[in-house]
Amino acid sequence: MILITGGCGYIGSHVNKQLNLAGWDTLVLDNLSTGHEDVARWGHFVPVDLCDAEEVLAVFEKWPIEAVIHFAAFSQVGESVRDPQKYYRNNIGGSLNLACAMQASGVKKIVFSSSGAVYGMPLESPIPETHPTKPINPYGYTKLFFEHLLASYHAAYGMDYIALRYFNAAGADADGELGEWHDPETHLIPRLLMSARMDQAVHIYGDAHRTPDGTCVRDYIHVDDLAYAHVLALERVLNSSCATVYNLSTGLGHSVRDVIKEVEEATQRQLSLVYSERRPGDPPVLVGDSAKARKELGWRTRYVLRDMIDTAWRVINM
Ligand code: UDP
């Protein structure tokens, strides 16, 4: 059985569904602080908070867990700057309880949901995994902390891990059963789609960045492509001794203006735009090099930006 912490969240729910469709038995653990219970309809579900060390240990005592995929974390960069304690307590405290429970019960295989935020300001583009890790916000630090913990646990206790550093997840599953439901929603693509639907203005955070059209460039990746990488990473971590990190990205950059154009085409609606201040801590370009995941995991992406927009738009209108 595979334990999926945070399996009621955006990426975790897509991974849980894919694993079940591929024949895996899963147990979703989620405190429902930001997740939605109705998406835990594949596999089993326990409403547990990782910050409760005793309950986490009890989960490992009760269920025959062979490996963990760890998503459960707060994930809003801006909020992590305003309220770092919330992030350190939950993302570090909760993850530490998980690691302790794994160690106590002899579970030595984990796939970790990390982030391109561990790199901080990019010194090169696309960013390879060998790029220095120097986060520029507490959220990135919490992800980097757990990567370091895993490296230490591997060296000392033989815990095998793969950390997956995501770039900008977007889109929804092709069946329309799952989607992105953040509250508040801060991400560009769902915000643009909601604006298209409600006929509301959308704020563009800066148009004088050092990029070809002045708006920030990001590497958007379809959530089902991300989910598939977890299936491959799980197989690898279960079948070998490994301690490694992979970028999950497409290597293609799209500016905010590119995304707006695609959204307008996909929705056949004209967006009303308000140009406003830059968002603090927004690097102008964030594009990842995923050659390592392609080579070592045999991972391939299937979707392009338009697919992310089309699938997300379909779910929003269901
Ligand atoms: N962005 C924007 N308006 C919004 C939300 C985002 O202009 O309402 C910009 C943001 O500044 C960034 C890009 O869109 O350059 C992607 O932002 P998102 O929050 O989706 O992802 P991030 O790269 O911050 O993780």
C-alpha cells in the first residue's frame, strides 16, 4: 500500500487517481485544511494531520505501508513571506513527524513533492538540478529542508528517496473528474480562466521585467504529466536504492502575455487586463531543464500549454 500525504490537494489527487488506475492500492492522508475530501474517491482515506505525531504513527501501525508519496504542505509563496511560522510549523514540523513515523516503522521508500522554489533566483536558464539551491522565500526553505533531511536519512538509515522539483503545475485531468481548487486562487492560469468566465479584470504583475515582452516567463507543466512522473519515481524508488532529485518541467518558457493570448483563443473571450505592481520575489524567468528525469525515469510529457488551458477550462465550466 502506498501512503499519499496531501492526496486531497491539487497534484496529490491527480497522482492518487493515476496510481489507482495503474492498479496500486493507496491510502490518502489529509487534514483537509486546503484539500477536498470528495477527491479522495480512489483508494482509502484517513483524515489525519501530519502535525499530530501520535496519529501519524498510528497510521503506520495500522496500515501495511510500503512507500510514501509526500505532498501535504502549504504552498503559497506570498503567504509564506507574510506568515513564515505557519509554513515552518506545518511543512517542516509535519514532515518531520512523517519521517520519524517512517523511521520508527521501518518504511524506507519515499517520493517527495519538492519545488523549483528551492533554486531561488536563477543563475542560468533552463535550470539544471545542479544549480545552487538558495531559496528566496520561506516556502522554498521548507522544501529544501526536507530534501536535506532525506539526504541525511538516506546516509544514516538507508532511506531511499526521490525529490521531484516541480515548475508551474497547471491544467486538470482529461476526464474532468479533478481540477485545481485553491482558495484563495493565486495562480495565473486559473485566475485568467475565472476572469474569462466571470468577465472580471485580471491583474498583471509587472510588464517591465527583463524578458522579451516585459512579463514574467514560466515553465508550465500539465498536472497529469507531473502525476505520471510520480508513478515512474515510485517504481524506481521501490526497485532500487536511490537518493536523488529531478526537475519536472517542459524546458519551454511562456510569458504572461503568451498565456493570456492562449486563454483568449481557447475561451473565445477577450480578457480585461489591469497592469499593476510587480509581485515581490517574482523572478523574471523560471524554466527548468528536465533532461535528467527524461533520461533516468524515461519520463515524457504529453501536453502543451493549450492542453492545460483547455482541460482547466472544461472543469471550470462543468
Ligand atoms: N501572475 C499575474 N497575475 C496573477 C497571477 C500571476 O500576473 O493574477 C503572474 C506572476 O507574477 C508570475 C506568473 O503570472 O509571473 C505565474 O504566477 P503563478 O502564481 O501562477 O506561479 P508562480 O510562478 O508564482 O509559482
